[in-house]
Amino acid sequence: MNVYKKPSITVDIIIFNEDKEFILIKRKNDPYKDYWAIPGGFIDYGETVENAAIREAKEETNIDIKLKNILGVYSEKNRDPRGHTVTIVFLANGNIEKMKANSDAKEINIFSFNDIKNMKLAFDHTKILNDAYRNYLN
């Protein structure tokens, strides 16, 4: 029997409001410790990607979200220094006023697309947010 290496699968959730502002968390742990990032995390075995997105959003931001759309799938083999990781990115709404840094989040804040123009974000999150802006939130 062949043994195949398999990538890890994650979800990222862009939680935005009516003003097209969105939440980023400051990472508490490596990789990218102290960098701003889109909330998200690894899918548990047996969990759907939708349930993982809802769970990760709640764990990291304290917000109950409503998934709106899938932005896309990001699978560049070097996007995560821990190894080949594929992420499914969701767009979601939720009550941003309830945001609170939880779990792997050191801080949490609301940003606009102008705010992130000169920021260095974790992973490939600048590309992901630029895709969101171009395709859905513009």
C-alpha cells in the first residue's frame, strides 16, 4: 500500500460589517506570532468546513457568525511555514461589537482596506484580503 503525504486543511473567515470593515486578530503563537491575521484554524477530523469556520470564528473572536459566501481556496505549498496547508476562505457577517480576543488571539481589532495597505500580515492574508476587496467587498 502506498503512503501519501497529505496537506493540512484550514478555514479562514473574513468577518465584515455594512461598512466593509473586517476583523483581524493578532496572533499569540508562532508561526507569525504578533502579526495580524484573518481569524481561522485547522479543521477537526470529521468536521465540515462550514462548522469549522463557525467554531473557529467563535473561538478566536467571540462572535457568532453567519456564513455568506466562499471567497476561494488557497493552496500554494509555501503559504504556511508549518507545511503544505490548504485553506478555504469564507466571507461572514456577525455582531462585531461582541468581538473579544479569545483562544490563539492576542488582540483583536476592526480594519478597513485602507488600513492594511502598508501592513505586513501573516501567511498570504494580504492576497486573500485583496481578493475579497476586488471580488466581493468593493
